[in-house]
Amino acid sequence: MKLVRFASAALAIAASVMLGGSPFAQDLGPRVKKLADGVYVHTGKGFDSNSGIIITDEGVIVVDTGQNAIESRSVMEAVKKLTSQPVKFVIDTEPHNDHTTGHFVFPQAIVIAAAGAGDSMRTANNAAPNRIETARASSAEMKTALEGYKFVTPHVEYRDKMTITLGGRTVELMYMKGVHSEADTAVWLPNERVVFSASAYVVNQVNILRPFVTIPDIQAAGKMIRALNPQHVVPGHGTPGTTQIFDDGDKYYALLMQRVDAAMKQGKSLDDIKREVKMPEYASWGSQDRMPTNIEAAYRALGGRI
């Protein structure tokens, strides 16, 4: 098996063993949901990140390794209940700590991410050198979960698209530009019609829109994923569902853009717009402190300069 760094177009990693049933017990707890035969989501608590578990007779693919080390070990325990096969691959839908800190829990796995993920992780790690020690000190449970911690960046970074074929399953990776982080990936299982859609859209939460993130790019990603016609959509954060997740997000962005546009036409400054534009229809959404970054993104999308 050969892996090529920065693969372009579609890269195939092939294995010939076909799928089979698992004799293992299915008592996985309330946060592990079966989406299709051999495909599961380990849901995060509240707005914590979700993880995916894809079982094949050739090995396991994990999508994101959990909000923190405690969650990562919970994902591994679920894998062990499902199969005796090892975790062969970890796929990062984004490089942020709440999706990648737990890579060390899967030491045999090859970690795959979009180009730029490693640089993003190293930059964040250098900016917070005491992050793991602080986490260890937060609780005895976290200290135990972090035993053996190692900082693990992607072993393979792809460009544009990549295909993994393992144990009879096909998993397609698609880069999404400008939707959340420096390296976002949608993970699509065409036969099972399940997509892990990263954090381009989240559920019942105001997303953080960094300066390089654009609302048109987010909407383009939603359009791309809708065109796949998935039956199950697993966002990076929030309750898994259907493409209604993208419809709800687009409705929010349309209303936000409408209100920012009206304020801009009145000649108001960005500071005034950030103070005055309100979205009471979404007051129940989490992370309301992120609203200023959303208003800035709408302002940029409408031609404003910051």
C-alpha cells in the first residue's frame, strides 16, 4: 500500500476484502447512532464535535477523533465493541484541536487531511504551548485520558479530492475552500449515502467565521453536498440530520445579508452595523458572541472593505 503526500484529483487506496457482519455486541450507549450498515456517528455532547466510525473487514476508518482526549477514548471503546479490526485511517474534517487532539489514541492509523492541515495544527500548537498541561490539570479523568499523549499531524495531505477504497467500502474526500478552517474536508460514502460535512454548517449554533471564510464559499459547499443527495448528514458540530441543515443555514445567511445590506445602503459604518443589526429569530442558537464575525463576513460579501 503506497500513500502519496499532496495527492491531486482522485487517489485510490485499495483493499480487496469484502464486508461482513460483526459478531460484536451493539450496546454502544445513547451517543452512538447507526446511520447505515457498518457506519456510525459518535455524537458530541451539546455543541462538542462529532466523530464517525466506518467499519470494514479490512479495518476501521475514524472521522475526527473527538472534542478532547476523553471523547477520543470513548470513540475507541465504541470501535472495540463493534469489531476486532484495527483503526487503519483517521480522516480530519478540519485541523482544529477539538477534532484532532485525540489522534494519539489511534497510534496505528494513517491520518489524512486536506492540504494545509498540518501547518494549521503546528501554528496552533506553537501558539498554545501549555494547552495539554492545562487540560491535564482540569480533572483526574482528563489526566488519565491524556496518558501517552503525542502531537500527531496528518501523514497524508491531499489536494482537491481523494478516494479511499478499503474492505469493499468507498470513501470520497472533498476539499471545501473558505468554509471554516484552513483545511476543511467533506467525507462522502456514496454507497451508504452518508456525508460527514465538517463545520461548514453547524446546527443551532452561530458559526465562527474567520477573516478568510466567506459566506459565498459556505453556500457553495452546501450546494455541492446537496447535489450528492445524501440520506444522512453529520455536521462537525450539532445533531446529525438531513440536508435541512444546509437549508436552515442558508436561510440564516440570507436574512443576515439582507439586514447588513439595508444598513450599508443607509451609509452606516461597520462598527454601527455590528452594534445595530440583530437576529432575534436566532436568539436561541448557541455562541451568540460570534455574531460580530458573521456580520463582518456579510459586510465583506456585500462589497464592504474592512
